[in-house]
Amino acid sequence: MKSSEVKSILILPFNVLITIPFLITLFSKNDYPIFVESYSLISVLVGVLMGIIGLILVGWTISDFSKLGKGSLAPWNPTKNLVVIGIYQHVRNPMITGVIIILLSESVLFYSFPIFIWAILFFLLNAIYIPSSEEKGLVSRCGEEYLEYKKNVPRWIPRISAWKIVKI
């Protein structure tokens, strides 16, 4: 793994998934009646399963960005190649989906309504950033290839069948 990739992982997912939830937990009282303060085996299993699914998605997409895209997840080092295989044949933003799943996992495992709010805020920030900035950059770098991909693969909710790539 290149130093630029490590840097982008430390700055982006690490802060979103570790630093901010830690600070939220440290500074919040967590007196929210919606979250029960007693651990149950089911809630722990659900939280752990969600965390594993989220980590697999994030790890898979970081690997694809590096190997196939020849770039990183960071806006300052975007991929040089459009990645449209594997999980990307079902959904355009699986990395963000993975991060949100991990945040929801943390909210379940720590019984933290404030982390749940952070997950919603993180989603909303990306719902604004991705179409207004990231997608415009992809259009300028990849042109018709990205526009065709965008037309056929949803941003957030995965399609059931994999999109069959049509070379332009």
C-alpha cells in the first residue's frame, strides 16, 4: 500500500469511524430513552455482523480503488480509471454505504443515539458532496463512460442484477 493511500485512510475513514465517534461518546451523556442501556446477545450480534459487513465493503472498495482505479479514496488523489466491476456493478457508492453501516454498527454496539445522528449527518453530507463535486469530477475525467455507468447503476440502493458493462 502506497503512503498516499495510507494517508487517505488515516485522514478519512479513520476520523469518520474512530475519532469522531470516540469524541461523541466521550462528550455525550447518552441519556436517550430510544437506546436501552442493557446489552443483549442479539444487539451485540447484530452490531458485530453489521460492523463486519461494513468493514468488508470498505476494505473491498479501498482495494479496488488502489488496484483497478490506480488512485485512492481521497479527493486529492482520485482514481485514474473508472472502477465499474464487482460491487460497483450493483451500486456506485459502496464505500460510503460501508462507512454508514459501520457507524450504525457502532451506534448499536455502544447504545449511542448521538453516533446514530452522526451516521445520518455523514450520509447527508455525502448526499450533497457526491453529486455536486465527486460526480462532476468523474464526468470530466471519464466522460461518456461515467455517464453511461451513472445512467445504469444507482448511487445508493444496489440493483439486484449486476450491470453488464458496455464498452464505449
